[in-house]
Amino acid sequence: MLCQLLTKDCKENSLIHALDEIWKKSYDEGRFHLLDGIIYHRTKHTYVMTVVDRSLINIVLKECHDSPFSGHLSEDRKREKIKTCIWWPTWNKDVAEYCKTCDRCQKANKSTGKRLGNMMKIQEPSRPWEIVHMDWVAGLPTGGDRSYNAFLVIVDSFSKTPVFLTCHKDDTAMDTALLIRNRVISWTGTFTNIISDSYPKVT
């Protein structure tokens, strides 16, 4: 029907009225083009896509999602792939429904790990060096008489004062503890809390 309407010599009003509303809207806006027997659809973003017949929609969805070359793309990535090359009125909704019915994807997306805990508010310090933040900067060129290749960065949560300590990326937890005691705690006093990532040197 749409092919007939797009031929230059066809102006059948009855055919236009027979179109579904969503097809009729695109037709009235001049978004369909016929070239060599293939219907193309142009969007507001200048994409030009091949119009898919309703009978081929399931085949297209299966090919774009289940084939070895598609690799069970996520819903968003599948949309990005489809919208650049093919079109039909309900493609967005059909993509979402197809992904929800994919047993393999639903199993892969199901969380099997432990539930994460709730975010906790960090305590406000009442004095300098009561609470500190600690992290490492590694992967640096070696330097110094002991061939240091990393920094341990300690920041006072109260004053935001940073301290940079040269160290080695393969230092043990004991090495790190002695470094902090000898070069920081010796003049700041003992910390109440140390905030750091889940890093082997502090666990």
C-alpha cells in the first residue's frame, strides 16, 4: 500500500485513509521515500533508514540481538544499532519487549552477589588530624636513593592539608603502618579514623 502511495502517479485518498495513524503521520510529513523498490524513512535527525515490513519485525529483532555477531546487546545498545539503519513505527517499544523476553539476558542481568550496604555519612572532624583520607599514587618512574616508585597521600579532613610520602608500590601493610607512624603520627598525633578504599595495604 505504501509503495503505491509513493509512486508519482498515485494520489489515492482511500489508500492514505487506510494507513494506521502513525504511518499516516510520517507520510503526511513527507518522511517516506521510494528508491529502487525500497522504502526509506527520514527522521528529524536526518537518519535515512530502510522501512521494515511487519512480517519481518521478529526476524530483524532476533538477528540484531541473538546472532553471534550481535552478542545479546543491552537494550540501549540495541536501540542505537537499530535506529541507524532500519525503521518501523513501534520499533522502540518492540525492542524493549524483546529484550525483556530474552531468557539469557535476564539471567545475566540478575544480581547474584551480596547486596551493597547503605551509604554512610562521614563524621565531621572536630580538630586537625582527627580524621584523615588516604590513597596511593603508583606507576611512577623510580627516583631517589631508594628507588621510590609511588606516593602515599594523606589528607587531613579538618584543614584539607595534604602530606605526600614517598614509598614503593609493593610495600606491605606493615611497611605502610611504620611509614605513617614515623613520618606523620609522630607530629600530628594518633588519628581517630582513616578513610580509604578497600586496599590490601590497609586491610
